[in-house]
Amino acid sequence: MKVIEKYNDSLHNPYWKYQLGKEAYEVKDTPQRVESIKKSLHSDERFDFITAKQFPDRLITQLHPYHDYIRNTALTLNNDEEEFYPDLFPGEGAHLKKRDDSPLWGGIWCTDAVTPIKRKTYEVARASAESALTGAELISQGQEKTVYALCRPSGHHAGPRVFGGYCYFNNVATAAQYLLAKGKVAIVDIDYHHGNGTQEFFDDIKSIFTASIHGDPEDEYPYFWGYAEETGKGQAEGTNHNEPLAKGTQLKEYSKALKRILKKIKAFNPAFLIIAAGFDTHETDPIGSFKIRTEDYETIGKQFKSLDLPTLVCQEGGYNTDVLGECVKHFLIGLM
Ligand SMILES: [Zn+2]
């Protein structure tokens, strides 16, 4: 299986810590996450590493109105340690004139103050999206049946209006838009957190089916999205399916929920499948609360394989670097 990587810079390492009631959360999107994955896949000759290609700006800018803001803000930073966070969030209903994309207006482009822009952020986010595009190109040309794009930063919380949640450009949405020229696309998000950005991108587009299986947003990020009643809008009603699951979910319940999603995808009959693959569902993940074991990911991969579709897997979350690489490997082996 081809593994696509590009530019994983040690200088993009956002760190976020907060306390909610009695619970403390800590998220480190470190370069060690990528190292953990590479170490596991390098040791197995079934995986063949290739470098992502460059793609025209247009493929990224057409989806992300905040592209210039991220690029321009990164350019204003003087050193690699500096981080920029906006401090003004005007909110819905504000009179938003077209701005000059000065960092000062950053709050109109993002949902939170935990997704910093650092000097290398634009480069790594761009490379992450280009890894997904390279994978999309390979499956669309029929050269490969299943490919894995080792994306970092993740993308699934970045939407058509705003970015956030450690995501800058939505990698799976960028790949889906590319593939759409050749046929209908189904996207399944298996990260512990609902793929709100991806859902919002395609909420009213009936040729893309989106689904997400995640911790219940009643008490998990992103809180405002990911409920079962979100089923698509207007002409695209019925093309979104959410499976919010309870804390402590184990493989048995998880697989049943996934089966419901796969049944809908079969009925939708897409030409391509994209999996937004996060592994913060693992039983030892520091922020997730599911109880999926390392070897369970192979079973989950096999479930997806039963669809028998050209498949692009894009990396999303997963924060226990002791097991992340092995989780990815088991999942990809299940898909083979
Ligand atoms: Zn996540």
C-alpha cells in the first residue's frame, strides 16, 4: 500500500491544556505522532512510502476562504517560537466587510483560540492537504485501490467558513472536491471527535455522502455538531449520517454503528470512499473515552474493505504516541 507523506515539520507543535469542571484536558499535536506512525509502517514491507506532489493553489483556495489569512499571518511572524492567536471573535450577525486579511481580523476566520498560527503552519497545512490530493489522484486514476495519506495537521474541524480544533485546511474535503469530478464520494469520519468541518462543507451537496462515528457531542468536542438529527440540508437531505456513541464504547457497539453507516453508503453507491481516520478512539488515548483496542482496528478496517471501493485514508487525530503507529498499521492491514 502506498503511504503518502511530505513535510512534517517539528516546528509546528501546538499544545493546548484546559480544565472543564473536574476534568483536565491536554492535547499535544506533536511531530512524534508522525514518527510513531512511520516507525510502525516502515518496519513492514507491505507499505511503500512516496512523497506528495505539489498542486495548484486553486485546489486549496476554492474551499478555504481563510487561506490567505493563514498564509499572510504566518509570514508576519518573526521566529519559530512565536504563535499567533486572534483575540476578537465578532460572532454571527456582525457587519463583516471584506477585510485585508490582517491578523487582527483573524477571529472572523476561526472558531477558537487553541489553533495557533506559527511561522511554519501554512507550509505544513498546505503539505497535509497536498498529501490528501496526491492520494485522491492515485485512486482516481485507478493506479491504486487503497492509499494512506499521512496528514498532519488534521483537517476535519476546518469548515467552509472557519477553521479551528487544531485543523487549518480540511484534507478530506479537499480530496473529495477533487474526486467529485469523476464520481460520487462517500466520506466516513472515524476520529473520536465529530467531523464538523467536513459535514458543513457538504451539508447541501447531494453527490457527497458524509458520515461520522464519534463521542456524543452532548459532552464531547465539538459540542455544537454531531447529533443524530443532522441528516443533510435541502436537496441533500439524507446524505449525512451521524453516530454519536456513549463513553466507554467497545468494538461490538462500534461495529454495529459502522455497519449502519456502511449500509447507507451501499445504497448511495459512490465511486470513491474517503476515510478520515483518527485513532483517539483507542482505549488508552488521553482525550478519548472509547475502549477500542489496538487489534480491533483491523476488524474495523475489514468492515470498510467489504465496500470494495477505491479508498483514500487520511490521518486525523490520535494522541497516545506509544500505540498510534500500531493502531494505524492494524487498520490499514484490515483494509488490504
Ligand atoms: Zn479527534
